Amino acid sequence: MDLAALSSGLDTFWILITGALVFFMQAGFALVEAGFTRSKNTTNILFKNLMDFCIGTIVFWLVGYGIMFGSGTGFFGAFEPFSEINHAPAGIPNLAFFFFQLVFAATAATIVSGAMAERTKFSSYLIYSAFISVIIYPVSGHWVWGGGWLASMGFHDFAGSTVVHSVGGWLSLVGAAVLGPRIGKYKNGKANAIPGHNLLIGTLGVFLLWLGWFGFNPGSTLSLSNPELVARIFVTTNAAAAAGGCATLAFTWIKYGKPGLSMTLNGVLAGLVAITAGCDTVTPEGAILIGLMSGILVVLSVEFFDRVVKIDDPVGAISVHGINGVFGTLMVGFFAKENGLTGLFYGGGTDLVVTQLIGIGAVAAWSIACGLVLFFGLKYTIGIRVSKKEEENGLDYYEHGESAYN
Amino acid sequence: MDLAALSSGLDTFWILITGALVFFMQAGFALVEAGFTRSKNTTNILFKNLMDFCIGTIVFWLVGYGIMFGSGTGFFGAFEPFSEINHAPAGIPNLAFFFFQLVFAATAATIVSGAMAERTKFSSYLIYSAFISVIIYPVSGHWVWGGGWLASMGFHDFAGSTVVHSVGGWLSLVGAAVLGPRIGKYKNGKANAIPGHNLLIGTLGVFLLWLGWFGFNPGSTLSLSNPELVARIFVTTNAAAAAGGCATLAFTWIKYGKPGLSMTLNGVLAGLVAITAGCDTVTPEGAILIGLMSGILVVLSVEFFDRVVKIDDPVGAISVHGINGVFGTLMVGFFAKENGLTGLFYGGGTDLVVTQLIGIGAVAAWSIACGLVLFFGLKYTIGIRVSKKEEENGLDYYEHGESAYN
Amino acid sequence: MDLAALSSGLDTFWILITGALVFFMQAGFALVEAGFTRSKNTTNILFKNLMDFCIGTIVFWLVGYGIMFGSGTGFFGAFEPFSEINHAPAGIPNLAFFFFQLVFAATAATIVSGAMAERTKFSSYLIYSAFISVIIYPVSGHWVWGGGWLASMGFHDFAGSTVVHSVGGWLSLVGAAVLGPRIGKYKNGKANAIPGHNLLIGTLGVFLLWLGWFGFNPGSTLSLSNPELVARIFVTTNAAAAAGGCATLAFTWIKYGKPGLSMTLNGVLAGLVAITAGCDTVTPEGAILIGLMSGILVVLSVEFFDRVVKIDDPVGAISVHGINGVFGTLMVGFFAKENGLTGLFYGGGTDLVVTQLIGIGAVAAWSIACGLVLFFGLKYTIGIRVSKKEEENGLDYYEHGESAYN
């Protein structure tokens, strides 16, 4: 075997194993969403998480991959059925690159099931999950990672704070808003907490997600040719998560008098989401600062949507993935220092900040527009919400005829 | 370090990490089997899953590895105690190859605990688990992977639809038949569903198995010298699993009026089992077709054994691992296209189909014969089934003095 | 890419992926500790496990890493804030080595939460967790792995039976002793069993830890330049775990009349802890013997501390990590055969045994002394134990305002 072949074997191994870790995040999302909701809807939420990956696999292979990476225009890739055209970097087999991109697409898709939990029709959810993987995610993904117009502008989103997480977050926002709140969530204009049924499972889910993020961010190098970069990404990713947890712990302790586990778990996730855009270009110190801010931001954002905007998001997906995805992407403009970028705090001027804002805004506009068309379309055709009786008695029995627990 | 040493390090890393993922399938099996059975038997089923791996580790090291890979005859390897003789491919340390083979042997062993759940004596199960790892699995494994007569014939089972899964499936069939159904399973000739106690845990188990399969199938290349092959295996494995899930979802929805999570989880597993034989040689399209068929087959097979044959298999192991192991192995004869094989659908003639049938039949005959000797032997010596009282009150208290839940 | 760069990429990949597996042990510890304790304290124990990693990440990065690896004296490294000075072996980026060391430090820290479960003030636990990662673990770690005086003497602790596990074990001993037993544990001088609430979760935790150990021990090679060594470590690690499980199974079956799952899980962990020091230098046979002994030792040790010493250790951390960490480190002196060491059983004389005893004793003295200062310091300042009312009603409500289950 020659050097080039060995290098190709090594890089293929790298993206497949990190891709497998990203796949494992599907289990993490399933546990977080199941743990943070009520036991009468557990079968339903697990089933949605399972199926969005199954359906996403088929449709992203059928057309999504080509739309995202095909060399069409700056706004749209190409219809290339069956993912047979090679879009991988040199040395990586096309199918390895496809697998890695597929698990990213599936991450965006699965975020939304949490925000829409406990009241969405199963059939409508399946249609949504096909749409995001076929068209919504691939189009904005093409802009940033497929050589599209945002890539050309210099917009920097290394592993997907905007491309993956904010897309999921914006669709969560629209989906939860179109659905309306769960029965009992708001009484006389006051938001009631509806506690999840199993915090142990939710915590395990967060650990699985944290582990999966060691695939998500470092794997996005697509190569081991720069070990320093890969190592930095491990450290910045981990540091932001830890700092997010510490900040939420302290902030909830001061604010509510007691440190809260559920919110601190969201603080960890907020740190992970926020560091994703700039994990390659910030220092560990920068990562800790971003993590600390995101751990506070997620608390304020959850309260804002819950009490002010009054959108019922059972797991906090809008705040964790949407708001912190935006925040982290913006922070690249300030904290970038390594890997060829220089942020405002290191003397880099405001250009990068502006570019980041344009990218954030464009992806938000696209996602929200798609969400409005899709979710209102579902609402006024097959319906998007289960009946009152079904919601009160739990979706598990009516939608699936199976309780999760016996 | 020279190129050969680096290549050896890379391949060793590859089979050890994929082996670790296969090890992790032990946890997946434990969760699936525990989740799909009743809470009064949870300690027992966890304990069986733990011990079959512990015992399997010792006895496969003592003699199983030599029987499987020793260069004896085409039918039997050699008694080579302590696994000290090198059977690894060039560049891989013997102990790395041993570890990889051990976790495969343990997978075959642990399949059976699900089919025999909720009524088997713990001591008898431990004896069974030693026998499969000492002799049953290694002998038929030798035929296919140890240079034996089926290998010579050109029988193709890349990662073990037949070698691993069907052996587990056939032993499940014999074990469950010899044991008889659980009390209350059949009343007046009618099969009653006995729902598992925790579908969340069962779902998590399926995600762990799916993850583990990214070790099981791609790791079976034993090398990264062909990155295209490794990448294709990731994609075919994943595609068949996803297609299996989609097919079962649709089929149960139509057949029963509601989509069922338990059965869909089995559909995913069926797709994984079925693609295992041909994951290296089918295209993604072929994998999806195989997955779709296996997702339907598993439903029909579960119903057939449950209602027609009246063998009580609490987790569907016979159908998932046995029937779909056979089905997937056979499909190689039709769908093979890459990696030097050509199936019937691509103009390859019927030879491969016939060879596949011979291999399937020979391994089935061997496994069933061993199962009959073993399980009847246990039944008429130390006994194989717990008392009626013990079964009704749960095995956890009587066999172990420990409830899983307090 | 040249050969050196490729080798650097490979080794960096190796320690980052094995480091990620060690990170995943955090989830394993959380599950074991939550499963083995009561449901009224589940939020609390999960929260402690989460926060000791979050806090540990920040403080080990701030100063712990420098204290451990800085080139100060044989007794103490250096204050090198922000972990910026390179201490990595050639070819490994400093931040990759830092990440690998961080997850080891966090393992030591998290051991203690189990021993102190169900009665410790949350704030005191957080202070403890900062101290172990800032100073306690790094100082003794420096002695052995940072080029300190025990390293100079030839003390051999390959992956941390003493450096990681015994430090956690000794601090568990002191912490549990200073805290005193849980209410209801001892009545009229008799020890009462207080069963954990979820053995399924505990079992899953053990599988996660076992998986993580395939990072912990093999990753400690820090390189793939010796594939034989890496493969041996996988096999010895796995063999000791399996043998530990088998020995505890048999021993509890004989001793109590029934095989016990909880204790057998501890037997597996005991085997893993015990093999950690010598995983590189013992043969598979040696590993099995060490595992068998540790599986019996853990039972005797748990009984000894529970009934004779009367220290209440809810999860058996003192016996699993402390006693078996010591035992495994000592066994290196007897069973060493490979990797340049020769133990007493292979004609190596008593020098190594004596050196091992000195290392064990020195680390024990340091850890116990630090534990006494720290835990008595906490006791007589902010207090270390929750109120009687809080303990009886559960820490979840009073400390966090959140039950784990609804």
C-alpha cells in the first residue's frame, strides 16, 4: 500500500467513525425528548425519532444529497438521483462522504420532533420529516457547504450551528407556533410547567449527544491531515459544553434559589450548539466564554418563548438549537482567531460579523418561509394536530395502540 | 515508522474499534430483550446477557477460536488451547483478530436468551451459553470463515447473516420449542400478546444495535486497504436498516390500521440482519430492496411462529435473526454486483443461488441438530424450565433474590 | 502528506477516539450510581456526575494539567495556566494529550460521588470536585505519569489502577467515613441492605463502563506504533472483566445460595479496575487469574466495609476502585511478563513488588491526607451533610426542586 492509499484509508475511517458517532446522536435526541415529555406520549416520540432517520436516509439518498452538493447554481444544487455523482473531497469515497452528510441532515430533522411533541399527528410529522431532508435542509446547506452563495461570501459555519441547528430551531419555532400549545400549558395567560417523566433518561440522552458531538465537530474536518486542528476542535467543543453547564448551574441557582438539572442539561446542549460554528477557529478561552454566555442565554430564551411569546416548546429546542445556533454563528465574527480567520476581538474588523449576520438571516428566512408553507399546508389539508381526546389520553394508545410502559 | 508498520497500526485500530462497537451490541441485546419482556424477569434477562459474554470470553479463548480458525479439516479446526496460534491476516496481531472474532461469537450466543426469556433455568442457560461458544458456533463458523468446506465452495456470507445470526436464530427456534410457551401465552389455542415492560429501553437497545452494526459489517473487511468497500458497507448497512423500518411501518399501518413501534423496531433489525451477508457486494439500491422485503418478512414470520407454529418467542429472535439471516444470505445470490460477485439479477446465473442455499441448509442442519441434543439433554438432566410458581411470580426473586426495580 | 504527518494523524485520531470512549464512562458512572441508589435521590446523583465533569474540565484546563505534567520537581509539576505548554509525546498535539488527560482526571473525580450518595450537600460536593481536579489527582498523577519520583523508581501503573482508581477509592473511603452512614443503614449495629432503584440502568452503566475501558487502557499507549501491545491490552482488559464476572457469579452462588446480579456487576468492574495497572504487561492467562481473584476480593471487601468497618458506601466504590486498584497494582509485581517487565512469578525477584507497594502506599497516604483535610474542612465550614428531613424525603426535591420521575 502506498502513502496516498494509506492516507485515504485513514481519512475514510475518520469520517465514517465520526459519522457513526453523529448517527448515535439520534439515540440521544430520542432520549432527551422522551425524558422531557410525559409517559403517555413516549412511544410516539420514540417512533417519530426512529422514523425521521429511516425516512431521511431514503430521501436524502434519493435527492437531498444532489440538491445539497450538486454543482448547480449558488442557490440550488442539482437533481442527481441515487447519490451516485461524486462530491467527496480527494481521497474520500463518495459513499463515505454521503454517509457523513446524511447523519447531519438527520440531525436537523430530528430537532423539530421535540418542539412539536405531545400533540402532533404522526402522519403529518412523517411528511414534515421527508420535506426537511428532501429540500429544506439541502437548499440552505448548499448555500454554505455546497459551494453556494454564502460559501462564496466567506460565511463561516464550520460544523453547522446555522446549517444544521438553526434550521432545526427555526422549523421548531414555526411548527410549535402553528400547532399551538399543549392543552393545559397556558391557563389564564399563565405558563404552567409540564414536567417530563424521566430525567435520568433525559440526562443519558445529553451524555449521548455530548459524545456524538465529538463526531459532529471534529469529523467536519473531513480529514486528519491537520492533527492540531482536530485536537483543538475536541477541546473547544468540550470546553463550551462544560462552560455552558457551569453557567446555567450558577445562573439558575442565583435566579431561582436552587440549581436545576433540566435547565443545566439544556445549558450543556446550548454550549455545544453555540461552539459548533466556530469550533475550528476559536481558542479554548474563546470556547469557554462562548459556552458561558450560551448557558445564560438559553435560560433567558426558554423563559422568553415560554412566558412572553407563549410558544409551547416542550424540550426547549427553539432556544437550544435556534437561538444558540444563531448566537454561536455570530460569535465567530468576534472570537475567530485560528484556522485563517480573525474576528473583531482580535482586530479583524466588522466584515466577518456582517457576513455572519447575512448568513444567519438568509438561512432563517428560508427555513421560516419553508416552515410556514409546510406546516400551514399540513394544517389545512390532512391536519397537523391530534384530537383533544387523543391528546388528553396520550398519543401512544390512539396513534399506535402501544404504551411504552407496562 | 515505515509504511508497513503504519498500515498495520491503522488496520489494527480499525478492527479493534469496530470490535468494540460489536461488543457494545451486547448492551443493545440486553436492552431489547429486557424492554420487550416483563419487569418481573428483568434481573434474570440482564444477568443472562451479561454472563453469556463473560463465559463466552473465557471458553472462546480456551478452545473456540482454535476450533473455528485452526487448520484442521474442512469440517473442524483444531484444539489449540489459549488462542496462541496466529490466525490473523497479515499486519493484524493475533490477539486483535481474536478479540474481533470473540465479539462475533458472543453475538450469536446472546441472540438466544431473548427467545428463551421468562421461563428458562439460569443454570441451564449458562451451560447452553458455554456450548455455543465452545463448539456450535466455531464449527459452522469454521466451514465459512475458517477456510472450511463452505468457504471452498464459494459460499458468501460477508459478516454473518448465516454464520452468526441464523445460528442464533436456529438455536432460538429449538430452545423455545423445547421449553414450550410461557404460562398464559396460549389459551384455547389462541395466542395472547404479552407486552414488554419498557419500550423506551427496547428502542434504545435497537439504536445501540444499529450503531454496533457499523462495527459488525464494515469491520469485517479486517482492513482499510479498500476505502470504497468500507464506505459502501456503511451505506448498504444503514440503507437496509432504514428501509426495513419504513417497510414495517407501512405494512403494519395497512395491516393493523395503526403503525406499531415494537414491530417497526424489529423491521429495522430485520433489515440489518438481512444485509449482513451481502453488505459488501450489493449496491445501495439492492440494500434498500433487501431491507424493504425483510421489513415485511419479519412481520409475516413473527405471526407465523406466534399463531401457526405456536412457538413462543418473546422478542421475535427466530424471525429477526433466523428467518432474515436466511433470507439475506439467499439474496446475495440475486443482488450481488460488487466486490467480485455477480448475482442472478445481474446476469450471474444460478450457481451462486444454489451455493447460498447449500450453505444456509448445512448451517441450519448443524445448528438445529446441536440444539436438539443440547436442549433435550438439559431438559432430561438438570431441567431447562423453572417451576410454575417461579414463572408466575417472576424469575428475579426466585433465581436471584433481586428485583430489578425498587 | 508524508509518513510522519500520517503517523501523527493516526496517533492523534487514536488518543482522541479512545479519549471520547473514556468521556463516555461519565455516563456509565452516572447510570451505575443512579441505578444503585434510591429514586428520591436520582436527580441529585445525575447532577453531581454531570457537574464534576463540567467543573473538572474548566479547572483541569486552568491549572490541573500543568501541575500534573509541568516539569517542576519530582513531587509537583508547575503552575502553567490555560494548559498552553506542550507536554504531549512527539507527534501528538498538546490539546489532544490534554483532552486525553482531562477525561482521566474526570474519572477519578466521579468515582467518589457514588460512595457519598444520598446524603451529601450539593454545594460541598461541587467544592470537592474542584479540589480533586485542581490538586489532589494532579499531584499524585505527577509522581507516576508526569515524570515524578515514583516514575523514576520504576513504579508501574500503566493506565491508572492506582493513579486514577485508588485515588477515587481512597477519597471515597474518607468521604463516606466523614459523612457517616445513611439514615437507616445501621440499626442496632446491624447493616441493612438499601437496594438501588433500577438494576437495568445499573447494568447498562456497567456495559458503558466496560466499553469505555477499551478507551481507557488501550488508549494509554498514546500511539499505534506497537499494534501487538494495543491488541494485548484489549484482550487482557476484556478477559479480566469477564473473569471477574464469572468469579463473582460462582462465589456469590456458593456463598449466598443464589447468584446476585448487583454483586456480579461489581465483579466485572473489579476485574476492569484490577487489570488497569498491568494490562500492558500481563498475558491473557495472567489477566484471567487477576480477574478471578478480583471478582472474589470485591465481595469480601464490600462485606468487610459494610459489616465490619461499618462505612456506608452505597455503590461499593471503595471496594471496586480502592481495594481492587491497590490489588491490581500489586499484581503487576507478580504477573508482569511482557513489555519489558518481569514479575515474581516469572523469575523477576521482589524488587518490582516492593516498588509497587511503595507507590500504592504513597498515593494512598496522599489521597487520604487530602481527603481528611478537605472533607473535615467542608464539614466544619459550610457543612457536608444535608439535614435529616432532606435525607428522608430525598435530596431531589430539597436541593433541586426537581424529581427525576413524574
